[in-house]
Amino acid sequence: MENVALEEKYRKAASVICKQGIIPFPVNDLTMGIIKEVIEDNEGELDLIWAFRDKPSQTLEELKTSSGLEEDKIQQLTSSLAKKGLLFNQPSSAGIMVYRILPLMTVGLMEYRFMGKLKGEGKEKRLAQLFQDLIGQIRDQVQENYDNFVPLLKQMPPIDRTVPMRRTEEGKPIRIISLDRKLEAPTEAILASQSVEEIIAKFDDIAVGHCFCRQRRSVLGHSCSLEAPLENCFTFGKSARHTVAQGFARMVSKKEALEIMRQAEEAGLIHKAFHPNSKISRPETSICNCCKDCCDTLRLWRDGAFPLVNATNYLSIIDQETCIGCGECVERCPTEAILLNDEGKAERDENSCFGCGICARFCPEEAISLQEGPRKVFVLPPRLRSA
């Protein structure tokens, strides 16, 4: 690519990055603008990104062939791209170093760039605004072509998995109702860990960083309505080793991790687990602690850009006799799945409930239980514009 103009190198690099992940993005001025802000005209990095055009994950030997670069140069460029949030570089289970180019978001550049402690730099605000503009552009495209997008949106796999709260605000166990009947088309045959305690117990390497959603919104001048703590974005195993190596997070003990999780629940945050390629049978890579106000997944859905696609093993059950209609669950439900009916009692829409347990935790009458059973929750984004 020696004779290719810099602008063309950016376009080629953007074409590689934009097709990564579960959400492809168009190569346009906005996506190229994001990459320009991060790369800062480093032509060597652009050339290396282009080397991933046919294969997004490569070993060192494969990169030597695809890039035509020497080992020392590859090591230098991959290290730089990893610190910028565009490349994941960790050894495989066989001990072979693998380099994987990352997507713009879910989970990639946007998350990693806003996971570390903010520095108050102008670059942070410029990048946050570029991502916000990109989200707005996607929303406009979906809304303008809603009927055409619906079949594509319905093919999306669960982006994350809800891990429920297990105790009420007073510390009492939330009632779990075992399901005897066999559900149709369960999300996964293998049941993943159903508590944060089980997940944390599985890993020796646990790292915590800052919530990238709340941090990105704070840069744009939006405060969290819950005033939730920031440092509660977890990564595990090799993802933990990666985020710590790049300065995005810090290692914590199992004890500290559990304490941070407890504080997150007290603040009313929801545990959302991520798995490799959305395969729930594989170990968790991370846990976000999300709020209704700031979570990008929830906001993208409410703002009409993406569907809500989630895997869960629980469904909230409301005891109509015990419910006093206080509305606490209505206020806290992240998916707006609960409303007060004509009798002033809380009613839950099964199709929108992803079983997080936040309604059960904060119900003052303990009128809400969680019923077991694997489910996939899919809710189309609201249609905000007429055809």
C-alpha cells in the first residue's frame, strides 16, 4: 500500500473494521472520522489493519505473510493498536498469540476507549460525539427504512445475557419458582452460571474498569439519574489480562469483586454477562452493571436504533394479591415491561421481561418472584416515524 494516498488507506482500514462484530457499519465520513481520531495518521497502523481484510484473527506467522512486515514491526504496531482499543492480543488456550481486529462497538473500540479513567482531554469529547452521531445516523436509517430492516433485526443473536439479582433490598433471598414444564426452543441446552457469585468463583483473573456507557455520556454532559458508581465494568480470564495490559482496567480479588457487585446492586444496577460470539455455553468474558438511564443497549432500543435481544433464564412473576400498586417496579424496570393495570396492580409483559430481578429486589411487599426457564427476549425498536 506504499503508493496509496492516506485517505484511501483510511478507507481501506475502515472497510476492515466496519465489518467486524455482530453489527456491521457503513464506511462513511462518520466511521472514517472515528478511525482518524484514534489512528492519528499512523500509516503503519493503517497498513496493519488492512492485513486483516481476509482473516480478522491471525497468528504472528499469518500476520507476517498477510502484512509483509517483520516480526519487530508487527509487535510494535499490534501493541499500539491494542492500547488504542482496536486490537485484541492474547494467547490462545494452546499458548499461541492471536491478534484479532476489533469492531467499532459491541464489544470493541467504543467500549475500550471509555472503560479507563477519563483524562478530561478534548479527544475524549470529540470521540464521544462522533460515536453519538454514528448512533443517531443508524437510528435515522432504521426509522426511515423500518419495514426493510425488521427481517434483518430479527436475525440478531442475543447481545448479552441477564444474570439476576438474588436478594431483596433487605437481604432476603428472592423467591425462585422452579419450572416443571419443558419450554419450547430454549436459548441454550447448557445452563450458564445464574449468579455473579458463581461467575466470579470460576475465574482467577478478574479486572474492573469504568462503565463505558456512563463515562461516554458524562463526557457529553449527561449525568446518571441513579448517580451510580462508575467502576463496575468487569472482565474475566484473558479479557481481564488484556484490559489490564492496555490500561483499561485494574485487577481485583474475588472478595473485592463481590463487594463491587454488591454496591452495584444497592445502586439498582443490572448484571449483564457477555459470552464469546454470544454462545452462552462458553465461559463469560465480562459483566456490565447497567442502569436504565445510561446503558447503550437499552438506549439504542428505546431511541429506535436496535432491537433489544437478550438471553435469560428467568421471568418475573407478580402476586396480584400481595401487590399494593406502589409503582416501584414500574419505575425501575429497564425494559418498561411493567405497568399498573386498571385495578392499580402491577402487570408484567412476558415478551419484554429479561428477568433481571430488579423489580423483585426493590418491591416493598415482596410480591415479585422469579420463575426459572431459558428464554430469548427479542423486542423490536419502537417505530418512531410513520411510513
